[in-house]
Amino acid sequence: MNATSSILSIGKIAGDLQRPVTEILLAVDRLSIRPAMTINGILHFDESDVSTIAAYLRDHDARK
């Protein structure tokens, strides 16, 4: 994470991508992405990782 990047909670990511948290977590696991931090048990990810997660979900969309 660099000084100008943002972090987003897993819930915010799920809302923004309109996907269940479980799908986000599956993508995170398959991509071996580590959270930037955990606050009160809530995973937070760097915005660059969110882009990677979104691309993975687009390419592996089970809803199609």
C-alpha cells in the first residue's frame, strides 16, 4: 500500500461490486491477496487489490 492509496472494507467492496462477501473472499483466496489491514475483525484491502478482485470476478462470473 502506498501513501496515496485508499483501503476499503470487505463490506464496501461487496456493495460496490454488487457481489456477496463470500464471492469476494473466494476471489481473494484464489488470487492469494492479503488484506492491507484488519480493523475490529473486518478485512480491508488496498484499492489496487480491489481492481484485481473486480477483474477476477468479471472473468469468472458464475452468474452468466
